[in-house]
Amino acid sequence: MKTQYVCLVCGFNMIGFHPDKCPFCNAGKDNFISSEECTERFKVTETAVTKKVACLRSVPELGLEHSAYRVDAGERSFWIDCPASFNPGLAPVKSILFTHHHFLGASNLYREDFGARVYIHKKDSLHEIAKPFTFDKTFEDDFSSGGLEAFHIDGHTPGFTFYIFEEALFICDYVFIRDGSMRYNPFGPEDKTRAGGETLRRIISGRVITTVCGFNYFMAFSEWIELFNGLLEEQRTE
């Protein structure tokens, strides 16, 4: 197995190299630990969100690491996004699907341990920081499989994809919630991110959604959509 390091600032996994700076957040190499040490120091825990969805996070918090989510869909279980710390005792899943390439976590290690297949949009698979990772399937179009629906909306990253499973919406960090209001993720082209927000609104309109799973939160859709509508209304009046 290749030597692997984890950035304590952002949780990014560096496979087979030890650069002077983190390729994701530019933190200095003094902030890197081996993946083995990361496994010892950070334990991935599951918190129930719904009967079929659980939130995965490292304890203690591993820098800016985002939440990943486990979905149990009958005989098929899968993750949406992936924890940064590799904990080999976690229940295996058949698939790991990504919203985008910023938080690939320890997906290479979980892929090997679980025998899982890893999915990401083709545009994000081509980014320089994604090249050390293995993707079994890169997709370009929206798709539906086993009750999971995937929708590519671009914006924050060229391949950004959100997912819907039954009544749960998985939106990662396309938007941030701070001080009682919502803002788009500022890292990415503003015009495309706003256009993606409008596409998101059209897709979810009229659907029965009860829960939203974000990058560091999960909450009732009724509360989330109120904030999201406020964001859309604000941008339309600018």
C-alpha cells in the first residue's frame, strides 16, 4: 500500500506523496499525519438522521472535514461522500458516490476494504487533486439507480452533483448556513453557482422532501427551503 498522509486542517488525503503544502487548503506539511495515525486518533461515528440515513463524522473533528452519509436501501447500502479518516471496522457499503472532488476523504482505502465501487462526475474526476484517487465509474448525465437520483448542476465545481433518496436531499456544501441565513459557496464561478441554484429549485419543486443533509448539518426540509427561497429571492432582486 502506498504511503498516505492526512491534512489536519482540512482532512484531505494525500496518496503516495508528502508535499510541502496541502494540495487542497495549502496548509504546511507540519499539519500532516500518516493515515495510520489518523486511524488511531480519529474515529468515524454514525448519527441517525432518518431510519435509512446516518451521518458519518470523525470524532474529534478532523479540521474542515465535511459530513458523509450512509444510506441503507434494502440489500444495497452506499455512502454519499466519504470520511477523511479510515476506520476499518465500519459496516461495508457497495458504492461510494461523490457530490464533488473537494472531499474525497479516504475513499481509496474504503474502496479496497469494502470492495466498493466509487462514482463521481467526469468533470470533477479530471481535476489535479483527484488524479491519485481511483474512480470505478465517472458519469456525465443525471441518473437514477436503486431509488437514488443524481442531478448534475455545475457551479461550485464543474461536476457538482446533488442526490435525492426517497425524502432526503443531499446537498453537501453548495450552500452555507450562517447566522440564520443562507449563502452560496463562494469557491467557484458565481454565475454558474447561481444558475445551479435555480436548477436545484426547479428539480425539488413539488417533491416530497423532509430532510436535508448538508456538509456540516442535517435539518428539516421545511426550515432549509425557507432559507433557500430567501437566498433565491435576494439574488433575483440584486
